[in-house]
Amino acid sequence: MKTATDTPEADILRSLLAGPKQPRQNFLVDGLTFGRLYGNAEAIGRRIGTLSDPTRPLCLCAEERGLVTAALLAALMVGTPLLIPYAFDTQTLKEARQGLPFSHALVEKAEALPDGVTALSWPLSEERSKPTTPPAPMAWDAPWLYLYTGGSTGAPKIWSKTPRNLLMEAVNLAETFRVTPQDTIAATVPCNHIYGLLYAVLLPLVSGAAVDAATPSFPHEIAECLTRTRATILVSIPAHYRALRETRLEKHRVRLAFSSAGALPEQDAARFHETTGIAVTEIYGSTETGGIAQRTRAKGQTALQPFQCTRVRIEERHLAVSSPFLSDELPKDESGFFETADRARWTDGTDRTEPGGFILLGRSDGIIKVGGKRVDLALTKEALMRVDGVQDVYVYARPVQSGRENEILALVEGRTTTDQLIEAAHRRLPTYARPRHIKITPKIPLTATGKYRRSAIASLFEPKK
């Protein structure tokens, strides 16, 4: 295994572990300095060092950004990988322990931990101002964090991320978007999801920017946060941009707004730009692949543009990616490419291997068969989204014991009627591509990171007992 001194890129790791460049500058808007952040990290590292096996994964049960960042730094200092569950309830932790056994959990507050798991409290230290080098920092390509794809499907999957994966991506973001110590970040997403972790923990850590400790979710809370913190960067999700459509953001200083964790409807991006003057940059990627591409519609970009250190290949409408951000568990070909579940095409309609703008065409697993006919669920969703009053649509298929093979279901959010939706489906879709069941809801169930809560949606279509 390569060590932290074997590659030029590992200068990122060495520089980070050397200590804070500006100890007295705030990491958190409310006063936690970079010096105290590093002091807390060293104290946590000493606590971890007392465990019988410090190389065994340690579960991190925390949401407060200052504590999470200190724990991440401590893990780098002593070589201990951290497991970050998507939720902190006892059942989730039991399931997480089955996938990756751990005996200790670093807890922010009193948690009901599973039997056999010991809680470690947060040791806090004085401010650190003198740079030092830890005796045995984590290897550049060793597992640093274990993250979940989320609890939206009922069967979350765990992925490892190395210092190479995460630190190179954070530095790439800082350089691409010119994030500096003069910036302040406000984020509406929690940091136990890779989007919140990268943009509201690691990005400020490597760039020297400040970040607010709060995670607002309601429109008035987001507006107040931006005013209070004088934030220059907003990190949010599609559901929150939709909620902000009728909210005035007064006296803001935001220069950058990011959206990820799902597709941002064009009308929501346009409305946000119209009311605030801020162009939203959409980030495309996943937990296992890291960031792949970006676009800013207000700047005339209709296609996604791959990041500079990311290579994209499209063959027969299948999207493959190669980058330093890919999790080690992903299967890659001899050229280092991983084939995603997404379908795409280049803007000029050709298949080619060099970087360029591309457009997503839906997921490969979104192509199903109904009565022997191929159906693209993305097209079924598009037909229903065009109905007046519809805000969002979730379309999925479930197998049936008949010649149809699958039946299509649609959950619709908005002010409309079932008759209007059925009429639109009849007018715009062939018979086999129409939903067999349609339900209207005031709000489609979402996770905290704005992804569809698939198990909750499926339960709405189950027969009532």
C-alpha cells in the first residue's frame, strides 16, 4: 500500500496535517477558530489512541460541523477509519454494525447505542497554533470514511472513501470555484451525506473559508441564515430551491449557489436566478463516484461539463467515468473507467471519449418492459410533469404476475386532478407506457438530503389493511 509520502498529490494531506495556516481565523461563523479545531482534533486523536485497536473502524454519530471536522482530522492523524451512518437511531446502527463491525462510537449527545458498543465522548482541547506533523498519518489510499448511499431505498449500500478520493475533490472544488478564506458557506444539507460533507466540511477545511454551524431547511430559516452570516456561498438541494421560489432574500452577499442530490427543475433554477440574481450551479455525481460534472443554466449551459480531473466516456448511450474520486469497490475496466447506471449523449450526438458537454437521458435501470415493450420511465415522468399545477412526479415500476411483466405507478405532487393526469397520459404516451396507478400527494416523501424516500412512496400504493 502506498504511504502518504509516495505521491505528489499527497502534498495536500501533508499540508492539511501540518496545522492551521491561520489559527485565529474562524472555521465556524459563531467563533470556533481553525486553531481550536485542530486542538480538538488532537484531543480526539489521543482518545482514539487509548483504544485496544485504533485501526478498527470507529462509528461517528455527530451532525455539528465543528465536531465532525475535528473527528475527520483526528482520523487522518492516527489512521483510524470512520463509519458515518445515514441516521443515528439504534436500529440503523445495528444494521450498520452488521455491514462493518465496530465496538466504539464517537457520540455528540446521548445516543441509544446497540449492545456491545461503547460511547466515546468529545474531548476538547485548547487552541493549537504551532504546526506539528503526526508520527503516523493515514495512508493516502487507505479507507478514511465509510459512507452510505442513504436510507431512501430501504437497502442502503456502504462505500469507502480514501484521503485521495475526498481531499482531491475538495481541492478541485476550491480551485474550480475560487473558494478562499474570504468566503463564508451556508449549507442546508447535513454532513453525514457526501454532498454536505464535501461542500460544508472539507471545502472550508482545505480553502480556509468559514462555514455556519446551522443547517436551515425552511425558507425563512435559510433567508435568515444568509443575512446573519453574510454568506457568499449557498449549498442546498432542489427541494429547498423550490421552497425558496416565493421567498425574498434581502441584503444577501451570495456569489455562488450549489445544488445537488437530485435533478434541479429548470423552472426552479430560473426562478431563483430571477428573484435573487444568483445563478445556481448544479453538481452531478454520486457517493461512489464523487463529483462528475457541473452546469449553470443561467450562464447558458444546457449540458453538463465534466470537472477538469474527470474523464467521461459514452458508448451506446452508456455513461462511464474515470477520476481520482471513485471508490475502490467500483468495478473498473483496464482503462480505469466505471460504467454508471446513467444513460447520456454528447451534445453533438456522437459517441466519443474526449471530454465535452453531455446530456443525461435517464437511468439504465429506468428502462423496463411492459408486455414485451420497452418503456423509459423518464418519458412517463416528463409527460406528467407537463400538466399544469404539477410540481414533481415520482414514477417507478413493480413486477406483476401477468403478461405485462411490470406495472407503472406514479406519485404526483401538486395542484391537479387524477382525471387531468390520466388525460395527459392518454394524449402523450402509448398505452403500455401509461401509469396503471396514480396518486396525488401534497408532498412526495424525501430524505433529509432531498432524495426520494422510495420505501415510503411504495407504502402509499400498498392496499390498506
